[in-house]
Amino acid sequence: MAMPPEDALRRFHQGYNCAQSLLSAFAPQFGLDEELALRLAGPFGAGIARRGEMCGAVSGGLMALGLCYGTVHVEDLQAKRRMYAQAEAFLRRFEQRFGSLDCRRLLGLDLSQPGNVELAEQRGLFMELCPAFVRGAAEMVETLASQQPPDLHTR
């Protein structure tokens, strides 16, 4: 069985968007159906619905961390703080490594402008730049998820 970073990268190269690739690579580990993960993350690709906003690898990574650290009990403030701390650590690491959380800045092209998604495809930006974002985000999630206390997922 492939490790999540390799699995996320494989899915991206199969044609899934960056958010789908991230979330679906971690879904089985945290009990989320893979097909449901693909559907859920679908609109978050290319900076949320191809708007060039928050990178889909970041959105997918945050969803994966939510599966790991997310809270369901509103009164569990300690778990809520832990979840936000892990999400913040992920965002900080991604931004430090890649320079931005924003898809348009990462790609150097505003995907929300007419014709720019096609231009990005013609220039090969998605295949040249995005695999590093997908793999890097998956590695960061994997590291942060490994810090999960053993009893956290049993609540």
C-alpha cells in the first residue's frame, strides 16, 4: 500500500485535482469513504472552483487534518485548540516552503480571469508546479497526523 504522499501524487497524475488527491489519499486512514472524499474535495481544485484562491493542496490538506484532529463535541475546547494548532502549523509550513497559500501567486497566473485556466494548461503550469505542492502538502499532513495522540480518534 502506498504512503499518502505517493498516493496523493499518483492520484494527481491520474487527473484528480489537488484537493481531491490530498483528501482521498488520507481518507481511508481516518475512516472516510474514498469516493465520498473525492466528491467532497472536488470543488476545491485550482484554488477553489478554479478561482485561483487558496491552493487546492492546502484545502485538501486542511480537510485531511480535520479528519485526524477535527472535533465533534463542542464542549471539548482542548481538542478544538489542538485542531487549530495543527491547521496553523500546516499553513505556516506550506507558506514557508512554497511562498504562498494562494493558487494565483503559486502559479503566477490568475485563474479567475477568462481564458487563464486554458493558458495555465497550455503552459504546463499544473503539471510543472502543482505536483510539488501536492506532494509537499501530503508530507506535511503525514507528519502532523503522526503526532496524533493514540486516543484522539476514539472519542
